[in-house]
Amino acid sequence: MSRKSFALLAASVAMATSVVVAQQNVHINGAGATFPYPIYSKWFSEYGKLHENVQINYQSIGSGGGIRQVTAQTVFFGATDGPMTPEQLQAAPSKILHFPTVLGAVVPVYNVEGVSELKFSGPVLADIFLGKITKWNDAAIAKLNPGVNLPVADITVVHRSDGSGTTYIFVDYLAKLSSEWKEKVGIATSVNWPVGVGGKGNEGVAGLVKQTPGAIGYVELIYALQNKISYGTVQNSAGEFVRASVESVTACASAAVKSMPKDFRVSITNAPGQGVYPISSFTWLLVYENPKDKVQAKAFVDFMKWALSDGQKFAPELGYAPLPAEIVKLELAAIGQIKL
């Protein structure tokens, strides 16, 4: 065989190999937060249509479970609505990066006969979940809702039973408005609840509230919308009672842009400004800086670039707010830290 023929053969083999590599099936497993599950399901489905060789599987098990599984390296990526603590990051076998994906709102949902719209403040919500306010016609609730015919009915508090980023967002907000909450209960993905019954996942809390007269709980906005459960407006730092929406969550995000840390681990509850919904948060994907499986890593980085650009257009229809352009720009640069 001539040198020319050999070179042509080698080139054709190399090309064939590259095609095989490009087309090889890639399966990526992740687990974590229920808060972003609707948008992640949509993203993984849409991305799969564009890249039929890439399948991304996601288990909606709660932020606590996502952090545990990514730390144990039983999944390629985790997902959380509460940033990992310094202790959790230190416990991981190597460096884990946080990437915000969208923004969402946690809303107080309730099942009160004859009452469709209620206003809440941070201190009143804290006192309800502390067990200090036990009746729906309590003076503190009535003061915020003049003219509303509040029933003489017991309040049943519903909270998460699993480690939850939705819980983290909610209690992070309560701790900023109630010193008693901050001292007695604190801020974490899992807390010792003073009162109430537990439901697993946003789905579980929504289901319990819907079937329990007099119940109040907290869920990510899309779960309230999908289950057709009443949810209240919440007083923000400017004194306004604001309803959760794509616009009011986006207003909250805008306030965070100026103070965004390099690792993207930030709390934006009770953000300043007009029109801001105060119980809002980013939700994050957790990925190792130096993943073991480089084929999965390359495919996942490509997915993340798509999610941060084209994928953002799917957020509003599912009740989430797209990321501000300034944050997307920062993240696209930070993705370069992942070693491929």
C-alpha cells in the first residue's frame, strides 16, 4: 500500500471514528430539587429532540437528596434551591460548581372555604408556622385583610418532610422578617418544624393542602397553578403586597445582579425595590469542576450552554423567570472552569 493510500485510509478511519464518537449514546443521570422539576423535564425533553444520542434522566427527590447524591457521586449532577453550605462543599470529594438555571417563586398556598384572596406579611407567616397563630380569624391576619370574611377555623400547617430547597427559600425569607424564627428554627433545607404535618416534595405539600380544609403550606408557583390552589400576595420590603409572577420574580433578580458572587451562591429573598415578589430564588445545578467521565462532561456542558440560551424561552410558560442577561454572560464564562 502506497503512503498516499495509507494516508487516505487513515483519514477515513479517523473520520469514521469521530462520527461514531459524535453519535455514541450518552446517558447522564441527575437528581435533586422538586422546585425546578417542571422546567428541567421540559428542557431534557426538548434537548433530547435536538440531540437524540443524549439522554438526561432526572429524579425529583428534593434538594437535600440531590446534594447527598452528587456528593456520593452516584449521579453526574445534582440540583438544589438552597446553595450548598461551606461544610457540605468541604465534604465533597472535589470541587463542586453552582450554576443558576432559572428563577422561581415560593408561594403560601391555603385551603380556606369562601376565601379566594389573602394577603400575608413575613411576620404573620412566621407566627403561623411557629404555631403562634392558630385560627384563620386571628387579629393579625384580619388586620392585613380588611373586609375579608375569615372563618373561625383551625389552621393546619403543612410543610416539607424531606430535605428541600423550597423549604430553604421559605425559611430564609421568614428568618429575615422574624428574629424569633431565626433564633428558634433557623435556615436550612431541613428544619425542626414547631408545628404541622409533612408532605414529600412540592407535589406532596400541594396535595395535602388541597385535600385538607383550613390548611396552609408553601410550594413553588407552578405547583399552585397546576393544582389550582389559592395562593396569597406577600408584603415586600417596600411595603407593597405583591403577587408572584414572572414579572415580579424578574424584578427580584434584577436587584441581585449587582451583588452576584463569583460562585453564584446568593440569597435574593426580601430583595429591595418596587414590584418585587419577596420569596424568590435562583435554582442551581451542581456539577464537579473536574468530572470523571469526560464524554458525559462534554455533553452536559453543551446542554448547559443550550439551557442558558435557547432553553430560557421555555421558562415563562411554566411560571419561572428567565435569568437576567448579565448573569447568563457570567455563567457562560464560568462554564469554562469545567475540565473536559
